[in-house]
Amino acid sequence: MAPITLAQKLFDLTGEVALVSGASSGLGRRFAQVLAAHGAKVVVAARRADRLEGLAGESERFFPLAVDVTDAPRLAAALDAAEAAAGPLTLLVNNAGIGGGGRIVDTPDEAWEQVQKTNVDSVWRLSRLFAQRLIARHSPGAIINIASLVAGRVGLSSASYAVSKAAVLQMTRAQAFEWARHGIRVNAISPGYVHSEMTSEFLASKAGQDMVGRSPQRRAGNASDLDGVLLLLASRRASGFMTGADIAVDGGHALA
Ligand SMILES: NC(=O)c1ccc[n+]([C@@H]2O[C@H](COP(=O)([O-])OP(=O)(O)OC[C@H]3O[C@@H](n4cnc5c(N)ncnc54)[C@H](OP(=O)(O)O)[C@@H]3O)[C@@H](O)[C@H]2O)c1
């Protein structure tokens, strides 16, 4: 029988080098802090460089990378810079994302395209660049894609966002299937409504309060509610046989 690994060792990420996109606020900032607290070096990527510098001031395990994930031609050079600073990447958290409100008939092409470019295309490109590097150096690794509760549901004013997150889930499965033979695990987290810059206005509104009131746990989540799932999927000791999974962290909202 395999020996039992105690939790502290099971989730020890010493030696891992992660890139978290959208680390300047909300879930991504918390993901970066949790990974670093468990020993990983973390490249914190986003557009707001001042926020990233603030994070870098907290720990020498953070490496700021100012990048727009929709700037396709720059992404390869950005990963080169990340690896030059922190070392060869082993973990990628595709977290950068934007909301997309409005009814379909009121959504101009530009708004649709911006949501898909940020939420879908960047995940495709960053994952591909990451996997190419790991495959070339025969290194195992893991990708965690941040999907959403609405990947499997539709609402009256979030169609472009819901479509983008459904694509993220299907991309997770396709990537997991293709890269399992290379030792690269790919899983998704589907959060429900979590307090962040993206959701603050909605959660403070009457519609938001009503929605939370109808959800099974009658509360919105906090970024810290995702700590355990993030660590599970990041740790090859803890989830080495998991790939292609989607884990809901939504207080039971998807059941309602
Ligand atoms: N909060 C929720 O209830 C919830 C639920 C389900 C899923 N999610 C998903 O969780 C992820 C994080 O969202 P959040 O709630 O934490 O929102 P947030 O606080 O608004 O954070 C979004 C992050 O994405 C970054 N970002 C956006 N566009 C970018 C671009 N073009 N290039 C680089 N970075 C970009 C932002 O950084 P800069 O502006 O500095 O670039 C920011 O760090 C998103 O994928 C979101 O869809 C959130």
C-alpha cells in the first residue's frame, strides 16, 4: 500500500513555477497568493502594472509581468520573459477574464469579440504556448482554466460571457485529452458568484441580492472559498490522476 502523505506535504508546491493571468485583482490575486504561500514561484500577469508591483512587494516569490492577454503577437515573448525571471513554467492558471452583459440583440460585434478574445482566445494561446514548452523539455505540468457557473446555463443578459465560458470548458477537455500523454493535466474550476471587481456592482444591486437570496447557501462566495480546489488541482501529488475535470465551487448554485 502507498504510504500516506500528510496534507502539508501533499500540497507543498516548492519547485513549481506558476503563471497566473489576471493576477492584479479578485480571484487571480488570491490564486497567486495561495500558490506562493505553498512554496511556488508565481509570475503575476495582467495589464495594471502598478497592482502587480504592489503584489511583488509582498513576497520575493512574485514576478510581475505586465501583459495584455489579447495581444496575441506579444504572448510568446511574454512567456520568455516570465521564464527568464522565474524559471521554467510548470503551472498555468488561465484566470484573466471580463464580463459581457447585455441582451444578444443589443450586443455589438466589438463587444462580443472583446469577450471572446479575452476569455477564450487568450486561454487557447497561452495554453498552447505553455504546452509547447513543456512538451519540448519533457516536463510534466498542469493547467487550471477558470470557467464559470454560467458555462452550463444561460441568463437574459450574459450570453456572450456564458458562451465564452462554455468554450473554456470544452477547451479544457480537448487540451486534457491531447496533452495527457505528455504529462500535462488540464482541469477547470467553475465558480459561482464570488465577490470581486467583476461582480461588485451586480452583487450590490437588488437583482444581485435577490439572486443570492434564492441560491442554496444564500450567500455569494469569497475568493478564499476557492483555495482548496486550486491547491488540489495544482498539486501533482494530490491530483496526479485528475485531468479533464470541471469542479464547481458555487455553494450549490448549479443545483437550483
Ligand atoms: N467573480 C465571480 O463571481 C466569477 C465567477 C465565475 C468565474 N469568474 C472568472 O474568474 C476570473 C477572474 O474574475 P474576477 O471575478 O476575479 O474579476 P476581476 O477582479 O475583474 O479580475 C479580472 C482579472 O483579469 C484581468 N484581465 C482582464 N482583461 C485582461 C487582459 N486583456 N489582459 C490581461 N489581464 C486581463 C484583470 O487585470 P487587468 O485589468 O489589470 O488587466 C484582472 O486581474 C474571470 O475569468 C472570471 O470570468 C468569476
